[in-house]
Amino acid sequence: MLKVKENCLYHLVCPTSMGVRITPADRLPVHTSRMYQMQATSAESNVLNVSAALGLKTKVLTAFVAGSPIADFIKSELRFRNIDYEGPEVKQDGPWGVRHQFNIADSGYGLRGPRVWNDRAGEVGRFLNVKDFDTERIFGKEGVGILHLSGLIASMSADTTQFCLDLARAAKKHGTLISFDLNFRASFWKGREEELRASFTEIASYADILIGNEEDFQLALGVKGPEAGGKDIASKIDAFKGMVLEVRKQFPHAQVYATTLRQVLNANQHMWGALVLVGDKWYVEEPREIQVLDRIGGGDGFVAGLLYAILRGWEQDKWIQFAWATGVLATTVYDDYGTPADEDQVWAIYSGNARVKR
């Protein structure tokens, strides 16, 4: 039975490399837009957002560029989102030194698909090291309910790979649950395939909650599954179940396995569903059509809702329902993350109730 450690200062903690995302106004393409919106972002902090918005205690373990106005902007955004932060202040070392990453995103529209450009040269988070954090204090004295790890931070550099391994080992030592979202990115794995496969396999072996889509499980862990993309994703549910069962066979320590199901009709309309396996019990959300303002962060939103439901100790059938709806919530805003006003708003999304609430 999945049991969250009690009497923890923090419900949810993650390592991450914070940066900023800039997005053209009015869903215009990047190469023709002159107006942009900027937000502080990272895949891992996206996952904290639902819990932070709904009253749980969360923290990112990260690094900042000392004296940088971008670092100040990121800190203020984290405070606004009720997310604590901890990490070293690293000297910039001149114009060609370290900096926070930029993520430049075209949300797409209709049949013009989204495009994302990552500008991460000199990223300060690439040098994260466990020596800059007191893991005995964090996991032992303060206590953490769930440590969430993402394949993005785990594959960003040799240093961050080791950092995630060290955190996973420390969390396991102190009875903290570990959530691992594989988040495979081919550009991060190029030239490091053998090393990363071994590291991801080790982290997955510690994970109590293991999450990925069909590409993640196949490319990061080498588990066979259905072909990515295509039409009529609902017809592939049995194939997805077979893939998850194969993952469980290879990584039996986990107690929860989850995968999202997405079929893109166009940039504004998706079919969105999910599978969760808890023990021997399947929970399935058949794909439903949803309207999409910006798809980026939808998967993180799903994980955010899943972890929140687990932390709250809800009945297992509620986990996937809440997660499905928080994934939808994230796609209704330009931010990479969903910020629910309250739990009722999420449940209204799940039930399909978009009537005005006065």
C-alpha cells in the first residue's frame, strides 16, 4: 500500500533548473511576433503548482545566477506561486558565463502546430551538485512526503544526472516516496545514451510512482509499446496496458504506474485520456475531446494532480480523475502550469461543467 511519510515539513520537493519562457501574444508565430509574454518555468516546478496552489508545502532545489534580474524575476514568480526555493547563488562570470535558460514557444493555432526552441547554453542549473544541499536536513530533519524527479533535469548534464541519483538515494534512505516522470528528450540524450539508460534504470528502480508516455517508456527504458502518434488512440488502450505491465515486470518496486493518452486533432483540439495501474487495479480515463489554448505543460499538469491526490490520501479511483482534469486545466492557460482556484474548479472540469459559478 502506497503510504506517504507523515509529519513532513514539505509535502512535495523537486530538483530543477529554473528559467524563463517567452511566448508571442495572440498565438502568433515566433518569427513574425513583436509582442511576447514572459513567465518563470521548468517542467518540475510545473508539477508542484497544483499542490502549492491548494495549500500544500512545496519546494524546488535549484541554482540562481547571483545579481541577475532574471533570477530575481524567477524568485518573485515562485513566491507568487507559493513555492519555496533553495539553492546556491552562482557568479555569472561575465557576459559569456552562466545564465538562466530561455524557452521560446509558438503555441500554434489550428493546423499550424506548436514549436518550441530551447536556448540553454551556459545554463546555471547544469551544474547542480548535491554538495550544495544538506540532504540530511531536507529529508531527515525537515522531512519530505514525495520527491519528484523528471527525466529533463536527470538528463540535462552529467552533473544533474548525478544530482538526481544522489537525491533519490537520500530520499529512499529516509522513507520519502519517489515519483519519476521519464520525460525523454532525444536532444538531451544524444551521445550519452548508454550512460543515461543506466542512470534512468537505477532511478526507475527506486521509484514508487513511475510515469511516462509511450515514447518515454520505450526510448528511456527500452520497454516495447505502441507506435507513437497516429489516430484513434482509444483503440490502443490494450496496447498501452501491455506496455505498462511490461514496465511493471522490469521495475516491480513501483506501486503506481501512469501514462497519458493524447491524440492531436489540431493545435486547438486534442483527445485526452490516461491510464493508471495501482497494484493489480486498472483505472482508465477514455480519451475525451478537449479545447486547447496552449498544450505545453498538460502532461506536467496531469502529474501535478496525480501527486496531489496521493498526498491528500484520497481513494484511488479519484487519483486519475483529478489528474486528468488538472492536465486539462493547464492547457486552458498560457502558463506552463495550472493554478486551480480550489478543488471544486478541478472537479467541475472533470464533470464537463463549464457553467458560470456566481
